[in-house]
Amino acid sequence: MKFACFGGDMRIVSLASMLEAAGHSVCCFALENAPADKIKSCSLCPAAAAAQADCAILPLPAENSHGGLNAPFSAFPRSMEKLLSGLTPKTLICAGKPSSELLALAERQQLRMV
């Protein structure tokens, strides 16, 4: 399977590493300041990270206190709307504690979020 991991803390970094070790394809976004030895593939563009992904994984919690992507390893704020715009309806989105606003945004874009 192909996974896209967006933002998050060491839990997402560890998950990405475990998925790669299990033979899955993983591309990360908004983890540019994560430990380099843990992340093999990191993209500068959310759409490129999500290209052909079977599953997109958002952090726990998915959003920060400002409603953007919870991305402590990123040097920049990340818009949830821009992030979701790079995903397709075929991609399953797994999100930790998504807000009602985030769920509504996904629904408007016809995305499957759990």
C-alpha cells in the first residue's frame, strides 16, 4: 500500500518508519524537521505527498489550536484546506480527533475521513 503521512509528532514519524519497514510506500509532508534517520521520503507539497496514496494519515490531534495541521516538526503553518485539496475521494483519510469543521471540510470535498 501507499501511505501519505501529514504532520504530527514522533508518533507519526515512528508510524512512517514502521510502515516502510513493513514494505509499504510512504511519503511524508510537514515533517521536514523530524529526525532525518527516521524519514526516508518527505515532500514539499501536500499534493505530491498524497499522489496515488491509498491512505492519508493525519496526526493526533489532527489540528493545532489555530485550526491548521498539527505539525510540530514543520517550520511553517499548514492549512487543512490546502492539505485536503491534494487528496482524492479514493484515498482513505485517518485523522486523530478531527474537529467538526474538519469533518465538514472533508465532506464538502467528498473525502472519506475516519
